[in-house]
Amino acid sequence: MTKPAHPGPGPGHIDGPAGLTGPVRAALEEAIAKLRFGVVQLTVHEGRVVQLEVTEKKRF
């Protein structure tokens, strides 16, 4: 059984080391802009961003 061909670029496709397509890039930029302290984590499966997680830390 052969592995199905990888689909073409989609909303979560990574184009090169820093290249992200429209919706993913916009979501990432928004997450970073709203975050003061914390972590932004991308989950990638087969060259596509499938999840973005934001963990915010409150510092006093």
C-alpha cells in the first residue's frame, strides 16, 4: 500500500523555514501581539500547521 500524495499548499502549509500562509500567519501575529509573557506553540503534521496554542503567564 502506498502513502497518499501530499496535498498542495493549504491554509496551514509551511513554505520554507519562516513562511506561513495567510490565516496561520494572521493567527500567529495576533497571538504574539496580545501576549505579554508566555508561550506560543505551533503543532505541525506533515508540513502543515494544525494547531496553535497560547499559554499566558500573569506576573505580579
